[in-house]
Amino acid sequence: MPGASRKWTAFCLVLLLLAGVEFVLRGPVRAIRLASEFNDFLSPYIQARAWMRGLDPYSSQMLLQLWPPGAAHFTFLAKEVADGSIIATRGIPTAYPLTSLVLIAPFSLLPWRAAEALWLALNLGLFAGMLRALLALAGVSWHDCSGVLLMAGVLALAPFHTGIVTGNVALVAIELAVIAIWTARRHRDLATAVLLAASVGLKPQIGLAFVAYYLVRRRWRVCAGTLALLALLFAVGAARLEFGHTPWLQDYLRDNRVLLQTGILANFTNVNPTRFGLINLQVVLYSILRSVPLANAAAAVLAAVLFLLWLLAVARRNTVSVELLDLSAVAVLSLLPIYHRFYDAAVLVLPLCWVVVSFRRARILSAATLLLMLPFLIPGGTLLQSMENAGHFSPAVTSRWWWEAVVMPHQVWTLFFLSLLLLYEMIWCSPDRFAERDSVLHGGSPSFPSATMP
């Protein structure tokens, strides 16, 4: 029916427009407006500058000494550096590996304001490249309603808005990894290795999940190239400090220990006022078990079991017809066992892309997958935490066990159930059911309800 088709097209375009406006306002516009405030890129920028000069990038004294004149100066800096509490209370200097600092080093050659603007531009450019890669992976065009809906969904995901505003390197790592999936599909092994090495080098807990997939799939050239480039990045990073006779390893290990054991930012107990901005399993498990060691152990066991199921499901197939499903599952699983913040959930673009591919053949599962991603259209945990701190909820409600164990960490629960759903589809849905999707994954017609744009 032409009339119905036009209405569907108009509806899709309206959604894209609304999502685009939201993305611009909550992402780049907020990032520019808040440019004078502290963000997550400032510390690695200073640390990369220290590395370039052959100084210890993990020393808080160096952080204070090299603090750029163009950046805001905070009253807490000198005090917390002097008493040694800045790592625990602020998470700076960051515990990013040397590979990350080597990759960020070119930005450190610029004044802070210029570097910050260039980092934002890079983020947005890679975001556009990632959008194009996702359309290609789903086998859809931006001319089709299915492609428009995919773009609208990606633009509406709140982790991207948060990641752009904070300038966190995780977002760049995710964008690089998604583009690497596209280049791997086209058998451009060298380009894939470069992109994955950059992703892992910036944030290992993001990029390693994708390397694991290609290792299981025996893409030896991709894996060997990635590991060789990572080794080269580390060798360059270590050599610069070694030539300067700069001890750094002890401070690096201390920064990691403080972040994961006594630091506030990664703490999933009541000590951390922003703990519901975390999306790892420990947030939920601690609310139930009330023990840090038990929460860590339970998270490790659960994640190991789920990863083993994923590994068995991937290994039992000789076909890559559901590659996007496999990658979606491992991306979500990688968020569960270790420290991750809300912006790391930007990896949900992969299951979102899978929904577009699989909708017609597995409509109920696809609808359930989409439903579980809806909570990530807003930063729910952080928003609820702010409202609770402002007294918008009655103590009679916030004192209930289910408030802290279910409501506040609801996004952790949705990620856990999403991982189970994706694993169910991998294990119990016969590969024969996805035969029609092979053509999609190699450029055929999409399965999602579609109409060509006029």
C-alpha cells in the first residue's frame, strides 16, 4: 500500500531527526559548552605529554607539574597531590597502559584547547565511520527505512552522548573496533590489525573481546598483526622511558591497585557516590551479597561460565553466517566481570545491528533484544542516583532491599539478561535458521521491515 509505505517512511525520518537532534545537543553541544571543565581526556593528555618528555606519566607530581595553562585549575589539585589521595578520589593519573599514551602522544604536541577540540573532531569522525560500517554489516542502505532506523537507534544511545561529553578514550576504542569488524568482513587483514591494535592499545578491556573472537575464528593474520603492533607500541612506550632512565612501572602498578582496590571511582559499594554509573556485575552482586570478595568471586565465576558457553557455541560452527551475533554476545559479556562505566555500553551498537539483520526470521528474539537495550536510551543509573541524592524519592522506598538490588542497578540487570538472550540464540537456534542471513551479511537484502526512500 503506497499510503502506508509513505507513512512508515515519514515515521522513520521523524525518528532519525529526533535522534539526531538529541545526539547533537547531548553530545557535541554539551561537550563544547562544558569544555572549560574537567573531562576524562585531560589526564591521559598530560600523561602523554610527560611520556614525550621522558618523565614518569603515572606520577601525581608530574600531573600537577605539567597541568596545562589552558585547562581549568581546581582547588583540590595541589592539596590531593600533596596528601597522596588524588588517585583514590579522582582516578588520576589514569592507569591507562603505555600503549594508550603512545597513541595519544600526537595530541599532546598541541595546546590543551586545540588538543581537546581535535579529540572531539576525531571522535565524531570515527562515529560517522562506525555508522557507515554498521550499515554495511547489516546489509542495509541509508536510503532504506531499515537503515534509517539503525542510524536513529545508534544516535539515540545515551552511552555515546556521555562518552563524547567526557572525552573518554573508550568511545574511540569502540568505534575503531566496529570499523575493524567491517574491514575484517572485507578480508582487509592489515587494516583490521591496525584498527584492533589501536582499540586494544587505547582500552584493553574493550578491544580484547574482539581479538578473542578472531582468535577463535582462526583469523591468524589478523591476530598476529594485532599482537605485533601492540608489542611495537609497548616497545616504543617503554623504550622512551628507559632511555630517560625513568622508573615508571611501580607507579603504574600502584595506580592500578588503587583504582581497583581502594579508589572511589571503581568502587561498587556505598563509598562511591556514583557507583550506579558502573555497569559491571559487582554492582548488583554486592547489593545482594554485601561482601566485596564474594561479589568479585561471583562475578568472575558467572562471567567465566557465560564466556565458556559463548566459546562452545562459536567453536561448534564452521560458518560465519551469524558472525554479528557472536560478536554482539562477546561484546556484551566483556562488560560484566570487570570495571566498566556507562559509556562502555556503546558496544550495544552491535546487538542493535543484529536486530536489524535478524528481525524477520527471529522476530520475538529480536524484539526482546531491542527491549533490553531501551534502558540505555537514558543514563538511568546516574539519573536515579542524582534524584535520590536530591531527595526526590521517599526514604520508605529507597530503604527497601529491591531499590538498591534491582531498581538502581537496572542497567546491569538488562546487560546480564541481554547476554543470556544472545547466548540462547547462539546455542539453541539452529544455524540453518539463519541461512537466509548469509546473503545479508554479504550484501544481500535486509530482513528488517523496509521501504526505499523516495
